[in-house]
Amino acid sequence: MDTVQDETGVSTQTLQWKCIESRIESKRLLYGRFAISPFRKDQANTVGVAMRRALLNEIEGASITYARIKGVKHEYSTVIGIQESIHDILINLKEIVLRSDSDEPQKAYISISGPKEITAQDIERPYSIHVIDDTQYIMTLTGDVSPSIELNIERGRGYRIENPQKYQDSIFPVDAVFMPVRNVSYSVHSFQSGEKTKEILLLEIWTDGSITPKEALYEASRNLIDLFIPLTNPEKEENLNVNETNESNTLCLPLQFVSLNIEEMTKDVAFKHIFIDQSELSARAYNCLKRVDVHTIADLLNYTEDDLIKIKNFGKKSVEQVLEALDKRFSVDLPRNKNYTKLR
């Protein structure tokens, strides 16, 4: 820890940061490790929690949101001369990592004759769209066919699950993954500065290659600053014009009650945008949940332990994996049954 302290140029007055490790693990996985210090006691954990959430949820990325495939009407259709089903092609398209320099939706196209193995490098796209790994496999043309596929590419945050029913024939939605940050972890370490205890925050960031970990750190920091700047303006409070003598005014609720409501609402919103593939479940548990339309943590929280065990092929071991993942990653529990309540 003394080495980290020295490298960050620790000052007892000014917060400083330094990238102490950076590596390219693959085209679609970049790693960076950062040290930030000095913090007063317990400050580093506060910043670590906020930074982790901002890195995972507040950074924009680009993704394919739908594919228009000429002459195809159903997701599970097969096309003569194409090895994969349409469903498998859509899954492969979802895996393509993109960077978009445009705030507007962009169009890209796959229009090529077979026989040929088609990868991301075969996508015709505008200059504002960059493919991070052009070796990503899409499909194999086994015959003399020329599929016509139009791709819609957008920028966004988090995940987006589209409703297939709102699309017309030949247009197939793709569950978009806009998150350029794949994983974040942090740790807090103490050191002595004179007679005071200071802290160093070590932050590890993995990205998908569309941005670097350092760029992700910059953007997450700016987004956090933008969130809090309005709260630093005392004039905004005057616009509320709360009548303290009005006994029926709902703004006069006890602070503790308001805080609990805000916390619960925040969790509800967050869980609707956190998908179960972030829970590191086994393939069996993940596939069973997807078959019963459980896509997000919010969907999963509608189930009890008894409900899960009733899902086809969902055994006791899978239930234990779900409970462990919910407790470890999100600090929530599932009730055993509809009449059971467990206090946290």
C-alpha cells in the first residue's frame, strides 16, 4: 500500500488520482486500475459506491436495436441458403460491440452474396459508426443467396427490451445492451498521514473496448457532477413555496418516511434496468428464467422461493444460486412464499 500511496502523489490537501495499471485483454475487454486519494475516514466508500453505479448505469453506449430482414415474417423462420435461423442471427447481432459518434439513430446494412461466412466487417455503415471487433460472427451463407438486412443503431444507457408485438413483419427487435462498462469493483485502504487516518480508493474498471477505462472514469465523474450541481443552487428551493401551516400538505411528511419512500422508488427503478444476466447465474437457471419471461431483477422479485421451484427444470440448486446472487449483488431476498416476510 505504501507503493500505491507514493504513486498517487498523496497530498493531505488535494484529492488526486492516478492510473496504476492498464491492459488490453482483448479487443472487447479493456482493463484499468485507478488509485484516488486522500480521503477522510469513510469518504472513500461513499465515493466508491457512487462511482460504481455511475460507471455501470450512467454511461452511454451504442447498440443495434432492430433488424429489418427483407422477405422474413417470423423470428424463428429459416431461410434456404442461410445456415442459422433468424433467431440465432439476432443473437449474434446483439453481440456486436459498436461505438457511435452520432446522437441520432443510424442505419447500417448487410447485403452480400454467398456462399460466405459473414462477420461484423461485412456491415456497410456510416463513418460515425465504429465496429470494435470486426471478427464477430453473424451467419453463414451456404448457397447463392443475397440476404438484405437493415440495422438500426442507437445510443442509450443500460438495457432495452423491446416488445416484438409493436413491430411490423420483417422488423425484428434486438434486446439492446448499451453498457460500455462490463464490470467495476473497488476497495478501500487506510494509511496514516501524520496523526490522521486517510484512505485510498482503488477502482477497477473493465470496458467492452468502445471506450477506455479512463474515458469511462471521466464520463461517470462528469455525470455525477451534473446530477448534484442543481442542488448547490439555493435559489431553486424558493420555487417550492411550501406552506408550512397547511396541515394537509403532503410535503410535510416526516423526513424518515420520505427518505424510505425515495429509497424504495430508487430501487424499483434501478431493478427494472438491471437484467438477470448481470447476476452471474448458471446457464440452466438463466435459460429457465428467460423461458418464463423473467428478464430483469424487478421481474425476478415478483417470484417467491416456492414459485421458482415450480418452474420446469428449475431445481433446488438453481434456487440457491438465485438467492445467493440477489443477496450478494443487490442485498435483497425473495420470500419463501406469498405469506412470508423476511426483514433485512
